[in-house]
Amino acid sequence: MELGRVEGTVVSTAKAERLKGRKLLLVNLVGPDTKPSTNHVVAVDAVGAGEGEVVIVVRGSSARQVDDLANVPTDTSIVAIVDSIDYGGKTVFRKNS
């Protein structure tokens, strides 16, 4: 699992049948401090995430283990929206703060 921040939406009208109706989000992979990186991925959203939210993404075969994504051709899925991160004895991120 990896941390990321949703930075945008990817719209595609021509796509594989099993991707139809799925929200695709542009995610910037981040460290525990949630500072931006230069590493971005497109992820299938399984939890209703939105722009600006810190999320947990899974990649590879784990991305297809989410119940409703079992047969979806994806290599990256958003599986959780983060409420807070405690790192090094400090709270470094808290949603809505």
C-alpha cells in the first residue's frame, strides 16, 4: 500500500468495457509527510475519493482484489481515504485541518 494525494480526474470515453462507469483519478504518490512528489499514477477509485484527499492506493494484483474491481483491468486502485497520519511521534496529517 502507498499514500497518495488526489490531484485531478482523468476522463476517457473510449476505454475497455469493464472500465466503463469507473472514476479514474490522477494520484500523486507521497511520503508520510504528504509532500508532493513527481511520481503520478492513474487509479480506479473504489471508495469515492475526491480532489485534494489523501488516499491509500494499491498496485499490481492487489488492485484487482477489491470486491467490485475483481475483473477490472487495473494496475492501481484507491482503497481508502486517510483521516490522519501519525509519524515520528507527531500527527503530520489530519483530514479537514
